[in-house]
Amino acid sequence: MKSKTTRRFRDAYAALPTSVQRQARLAYRRFKEKPYPPGLRFKQVHTQKPIYSVRINRQYRAVSIKEGGNFDLVLDRSPRRL
């Protein structure tokens, strides 16, 4: 499986606090090793479109769009409201 980041993702990533950037890198490494580990809560979030979400921490999630076997990470900025 291949994945890539968009410009929008990279800009949003740069705006994250350093601690969240570290957590995002760790989550991405875990995702690359095994895309569906339970701790990442990787799941499809749209019933018809191939839009997926992966957990960074309790407040942040990355959103991706799946095209073929590839995932394009497109957003990683807005914290979830708990």
C-alpha cells in the first residue's frame, strides 16, 4: 500500500504543536507497518465515498481518501471535540 501527503496536509502538519507532530509520525509508522491496528482506529467515515479516518491521539485525527490501493492524507488539523 502506498500513501502520500497533500500540500494541505503538510501545511496543517506544520501548524500542529510539536508533541502532536511526534504522535502523528508514530501513528503514520504504525499505519505503514500494519494499516488496521486497533489503537489507530482506522475506519471508513463516509458510507459511499472512500474517505477514512485514523487516530493520532484523543483530540486529533488524520483523514485520507483512498484511490485504488493508495491513501492520500488530506487533513490533520482540526481537533475533535470531546
